[in-house]
Amino acid sequence: MAKVFPDGWRELEATGAAGRELQTLGRLAAGLDDRYAIYHGVHWTRIERNDYTVVGEIDFAIVGPTGKLLLIEQKTGILTETTAGLVKKHVHKDEEVAIRIARTAEALRERLRKACDGEQTQIDSLLYCPDYTVREPGTAGIDPARIVDATRKDQLLSIVRSILPQSGEALPAKPKIHRFLSDILELVPEAHAIVGEAGALSTRLSGGLAHWARRIEFEPFRLRVIGTAGSGKTQLAMAVFRDAISAGRRPLYVCYNRPLADHITRIAPAGGEVTTYHQFGDRISRARGEAPDFTQPGAFARLETVLDACMPNPHERFDELIVDEGQDFNDGWAANLLRWLAPGGRAWWLEDPMQNLYGRAPVSLPGWVTVRSEINYRTPKDILESLNRLLGLSNAMVAGSPLSGSPIDLVTYTDENDLVAKTISAVTRCIGSGFKRSHVALVTYRGRERSKLAAHDKLGPYPLRAPTGQYDLFGNALYTEGDLLIDSVLRFKGRASPCVVFTEIDFETLDDAAVRRLFVGATRATMKLTLVVSERAGRVLADRLENGSSSGA
């Protein structure tokens, strides 16, 4: 099977043209061997001398065994043949397919030439239109040999192999080509966030933290990144992780939250280690012949003691240390992890003080360089504006998302029975707005131990997909059999969903702890946000929202 970047595409659910592209991706991945690498959803920008921005998008970029690159543009549905060539009709304008392919290929070729320092590259292009038969290939504006239409769609794989030879001398620039294509991807796909226009966020993210923070140079390299929710911290972490492996260095990624570590483990390339702080302690403890007993109280504290006393051998150390969710760590943990960094190694500390849900003091990192980003690329602009008003943030988040999702829905409940009913109603309204069940995340304000919803395996017509707290032999989290994800705000931190129903929200006063918990849960939404709150909490929030809210009464 071919290597596919970014990973996680099997979990995506899409309809229309996006769904057809995922079908094609599955066919390409299964039909090509691991000497081929497929990059999908590739976006890039180029600034010309006259400050005109060229934005290009290609559906698939395939790097063959020799390093030759093939760009595949997929056009589903009906095309129109004109004297100017093939045209794809859209609601607002007609798109000349040949010109589009030529422009995007040229834009990529120019940037690739710079990225490869002038070394030779070979780029070819292909149009794949599986639903349409081109009647006059000679006037399509594209080399007929590079058109795979409905009459030749069964030959797609063989045509790709013929363009990208399986043998031959590899281009010296091949590693740089892979590096370049990886750099311009959204490196951590939020599996259910690719709904409608939400995919446009990848262009913004690739130009944010993951782009410029990696271009800072100083010695020794100790960089603290303080970024708001949705600013691209985890994308940066994965870019750094990949950079280290590409350069032959050994990276260690450490976070606090087990679900986030599980997610990163699934998408991170081989060659480094991904772990939580306590998992790391567990691994070290077992390597020294001391298997932890998690049935006994204080097991996690004993893991911390193991790391407090551990002095790694030189061969055990890492060349790159990446700490994500740094706001959840303490000074002692930071010192312990830094001991695992090899001489001359690089350290990255990524944090968001607003996501500090455990009330821990900021870690002291004297002598570190600090960069800050208040730009949130994840949350739609109108939701972000409401959150800034709602939470009264001293440092307001700046909207980087090109989307306008919808106003925040504010729904109130009176008691436990009403909580269940209003939560079901909120989910139903989201689905009625066009979201699938897989697009909706039910996030509880309370921890699972105190949640009134945790005892339910079904809410109305919706079977719940809830974490069991158990893991399979491969370390993957096990969930109950359901199609509507439910999780606590503490566990869902670090993840996102197109539609978030943030429920069971209850507080008497909007103090600092409540603001932080609301901030974390609300900023998980990439398109739609509903808050299901108690009557007393609702009165506080309604006063702040002023307008744009809806009543659940």
C-alpha cells in the first residue's frame, strides 16, 4: 500500500465531490505499493512581485519511486467542451480546467524549485474525470494522454505507474520534494473537520506557527510558544517531530492528555516517541524492571517519583524534545524531561494559559525565547467574537478562520430530566442543519465521574460512543458501540469537531475556573457551537452575550 499524507483520511466522512476524492484516494493507496507517497488536499500560496497572491489547490500529488512528481486534478460530474477547452461550470463562474491545471502546476513548480535549491525536479499533470467522456480530446487544452475520463477510469493505476516509473535512478532532490510537500500540508487533520469550507483552514494554518516558528534560529535552542486555542500549536509540534526524523534526529513528544497522545500516535511518523508524562514514567519504570500496579492508590505519583530520580544514559537521550499542553506541567516535570535531552538538542514548549484547567502555576523556563500567537484559525469568526464578549478575555482572540459558522446557540435546562431532553434537542437541531452524527461531538462540562449523562448509553435516538477507559493490545482506546461521540471537556482538550454541543454547563458565578473550562470546550468547534447550560448559568451568560443567542425555554 502507498504511503498517504496526512494520515487519518480513512476516518474522514464527506459527501459530494469530497467523498469521491476520498474514494479515489483509497483506490490509489491500495493500488500503489509503499514506494509511492500520496499527498492529498495540498494547498499552497505564492506572492508575486506585484503582491498578487496566487492560490493553488491540487487534489493529489504523488511522488514516485524515482522522485518524479505527478499532480492529479479530479473533476467529478459533467464538464463542458468549448472552443477554449474543457470547462467546469460552477454557480458563480465557469472554470477553465486546462488553465487551472497549468497555473497550479506552474505555481508549485516555482516554489519547488526554490525549496530544492535549483536541483532538478520532474513534474507531470493529469486530469481525472471519472464521470465524463471527453468527446474531442484534441481540443480539450490538455494532452490527451494526460486525460483519464470515464472510458479510461479503470486504467488510472496503470497510467499512474507508467508516468511514475518504478525503477530508475532517483533524483537527488527527492528528499527535499517530500519535505516540501509535507510542509505545505495541514499536518494534523482534525478528522471530522473537513466539512464544506472548513478545509480552507489548511492554507491559513500552513502559513502560521508551523511555518514561521520553525525558521527561528538561536543557540541553545529553547523556544516557548504561547498560543491560543486553534493557533496551530499541535500542527507545529508535528512539523517539528517530522523535521527531526527527516534530519536523522530522534524526537520525543510529550503531552498531558492521554486522548491527545493517542491521536498523535496514530498520525506521527515512525522514528520517535509519543507519550504522556505518566506513560513515559511507566515505560521507564518497566524498563528498569518495576512494573507499576495501577490497582493501588498513588500509582501515578509513584511514576512521577521514578522520573524525579531517573538519570538517563547518553544512548537513551533524545535530540528533540517537544512538550505540548505545557500549561498542565509543573517545574519538576519540566526539569525531569530536559534531562532526557542530548547535548546540543532542541527543546520546544507549547502552551496556552487559558487551557490551564488544573490551576497549576506557570512553569519557569529562564533563558528561553518566547513567541506568542493570539490568532485562532479553528473557530469561525462570529463564534469567536461572541466568545470574546462572553468570557471577557483580557487578551481577546483574533479570528484567523475564513468561515462564518453561526451564532452561538444558548439553551437552558432546569433539572436532570430537562438536561437530557435539551441535549437531545440540541443534537437533533444540529443534524437538522445538515451535520451528520459523525460531525457532532457531545462535550460535557463535568468530568465523567460527576456527569449525569455518563450513565447513559443512548440519548433519545442517538447511541453514544463513549470511552471505556480500556485499551486494546495495540494501545488504542476502546469506545462503546455508538455513533455520537461523548466525552468530557478535560479529555476532549486538544481535539476538535465541526459541531460541538457543550452540555451540562453549570456554575453560580463566572469565575476564572469557569471561564477557562468554557473557553476550552467552546473553542473545540470548527463550525457550529451550542451551549446547554443550567438556568442560573444561563442568566449570567445571556447578560454577556447581548444578542445573537437563542433560548431553549
